[in-house]
Amino acid sequence: MIPAAKVLPQALIASPERRQEADADREIVARVQAGEVAAFDVLVHRYRERVYGVIYNLIGNREDAADLTQDCFIKAFRSIHRFQAQAAFFTWLYRIAVNSTLSQLRRQRLRSFLSLDQLDTEAPVAKEVLDALTDKSGADRATFAQELQEKLNDALQRLSIKHRTVVTLFEIDGLNHQEIAEVMECSEGTVRSRLHYAKQQLQAELAPYLRR
Amino acid sequence: MKRPSQRPVTVEDLLRLKRAERPPEAFWADFDRGLREKQLAALLPRRPWWQRWAERGFWPAWGRLALPVGAAGLITGLFLVPRPGGESTATLGVVARNVEPVPAAALVAPGTEVSVPDAPVAPHEVVPAAVASPVLAVAAAEAVAPADPVRATAPARAGIDPFPVTWASAGGAEAAMAVSLLGGSRRIEPRAATPRAVVEPLQQMVPPGERRGARILTAMVSMAAVEGGPRATDRVASRLSEERLYDQIERFGARGAGVNVRF
């Protein structure tokens, strides 16, 4: 098996964790391609939350996101024999997820209702932001968190599909510009430009919750 | 009550809140179950179309249509499937070639008076010149076959007026042509059209003026029939006398191609 470091661009495997992950993925993919169907479950368990997160943040509806995540894994399973080592498995999987979601969003352009997952107010990321924004506690804090969550999701849904995708992949999922460019099949400059514009729009929408 | 911290809050901070939106653990159990089902469905070979139709409830609807559609199919099949022992064009051709030319004089009915020369009539004299192909020759031979007494007398009249004979043979030829066209290539059961009665074409023609006048009269009669009810009531209402009524009717008439109205 060719190690990922020899195949993938250096920027994509910059971190040692990402490199290890890519190597492990390639090994599992090779097993699935050899006919070991059960090995695909390992990939599903490794990526299901991340793929669901991307789709959920793009579509803003948990039921649709669950269906699309399942479909994404089925598509990956069906076409895994076509997967080659030019890209990391997760980039390939993300591309399937994003393309499926974009197709779904184009089909149901008029339908826009949110069905959100519970915001874990005790998670370190949320706790820090909520502490900075409010002095309330208990039920009032939960109400404020819910209101902020709705406003945030609403603002995200107001972005165009492409801008929303860039923001989701960069700010929420933590991909870098090059990875996003690869997933979205566009240039890095386009990614940066879209990201800048999307943040400007979000700043205008969420101004009451920002503090300088 | 604690005070909010004074650290700045940016868009990036707010977006990071989205990382804290997570589905409950039970969600993943359902997710895995659903994914397993879809995965198994993807592994199974695609079923044939009739099984998928059965799943969608097509066959109960088909059951209502089965009888009429089946009957229609059977009838169509009866028309299209050739009979094993049926006559084809080739057979007819053989039969036709075996028909010997019959002198016209021999076909004359015993009591008929005909002033025909004694010389036998050759087939080419009976069959029109245009009918040169074997098929049409067959038709001509059929036309003079003694099975039909009307046709049998036709050659007898040929000596006097050859035109009817020509038309009769052409009528038979038309039927034979249809047989050859339909039955020759696809072996469809030949159904020769029944030959039409021989009528002089000029006798069939009706002068246009007479035809138009007849049409107008028909229209007037039908209008009178339609207006019969109301007119009777009108009569009762206005108490018209019989003479006056007929006088009014007689004011309208048709002659030739026109309509007259007398005032």
C-alpha cells in the first residue's frame, strides 16, 4: 500500500494526526475494495458525526440531514471501487456529502423550516460564548441560548448555498482553504472570497449579539 | 448574579456555538439501523420490474383490465395468425394458371340469343389489355368462372357490348390484387372483397341540379317535421283555417337547384 504522504498534497496531510487518519482510511478502503463489506462500518463510525454535522449545518433540518447522511454513505459504498488514492478518503466523502446536500437544497429551494438539534449549553465552546454574552442563569440562560441558536441558524440559512458551504466547512468543521477548495472543486481564492463575503453578511445579521 | 465577561464576541465565536448542537445518543442507534437497511438494499440485486410493480399495487388494477385486454389480444391474434392450411397467393396463382381459357360462346346460357361470331374468343379479348400480370389474369378468369350465373353471362354480352365484360373482369382483378397485396407478404388470411355489381358508370351519375334539389327537399321535410308540434299549437292559438295554412305552405317550393318563395 502506498503511504498517504507519497500520494496526497503536503498541505492536506500537514498534521500528523491527519496523516495517520488518511493512512488508516486508505487501508480500510482497500479492504472494502477487496470485498470485505463489513470494513465499511469502520469508516461509517469514524465519519458519521462529521458528515452529519456538515449536512445538518447546511440544510438546517435534522431529519433531512439524517436521511442525506445515510444516502451519502450508501453512495460512497456503491462507488468505493472508483475511489483512487489521489485524494484523502474524507475529502472524497465530504465532496459526496456536499454535492448531495446542494442538490437537495436546489430541489427544495422554497421549503425553509428549521429543525434543530439540542444546543449543549454546558459544552466548553458554548459555555464560553454564553458567559460572554449573558449574566443570566438557569431557565433564562437556556431561553437566551435557544434564541441565539435560532437567530444564528436563521442567519446561516439566509446565506447563499455556496457561501453557507464555505462558512460551514471552515468555521464549524475546521477544514482549511485548500481542503475546502478540493471539496467544492473551486480555487482557494474563490474560497477566501466567499468566506469574506459570508462573514460580512453574518456580522450584519447577528450584530445585536456581537461585542467588540 | 454573575456578570458577563468583558471579552469580545465575534462572528467566529458565534459560529463555534454550532459545534455544540449535537443529536442525542438515541439518534445514532436509529441512524445505524436505517443505514444498515439501506446498505442491505444496495447489496441486493435489483429486482425485475414486475416485482416492483407488484409492490406498488399495479397488479390489482391490472386484474380489472385483464379480461377485456385479453379478449382484445385474442381477437387480434385470430386476425393476424395465418391458418396452417389457408390459401396463400401462391396457391391462388397455381389455381389461376390451371384455368383454361373458355370460349365466350361456350359460356352463353342456353336460352340466350347472342349474335356472336363463331370463332372462339381468346382470353386476351376478354381480359382488358391493361391486365397483363398473372394475378389480374387470375381475376379475369375468376370473373368468367361459371359459378356465378350473372358473371357467366357477361362474356356472352361481350360480343354485343364488350365494356361491361371489361368492368366485371376489372372488379375481379381488384379483389385479386387486394388478396395478393395483403396475403403475399405476411400470409394474412386472404379475404377477397366481394365483387361489386357491374353498373354502367354513366348510369351511376346523377345530375348535380337534381342532387341539390333532392337535398333541399329533404331539409325542408325534416324542418317541417321538427316544427310540426309548435305549428299545431300555433294553429290552435291563432285559429288558422285549413285553406290559409296550405296556402302558406304552398308558398315555398324547390325546383332544380333553387328554392322558390311566392309572395
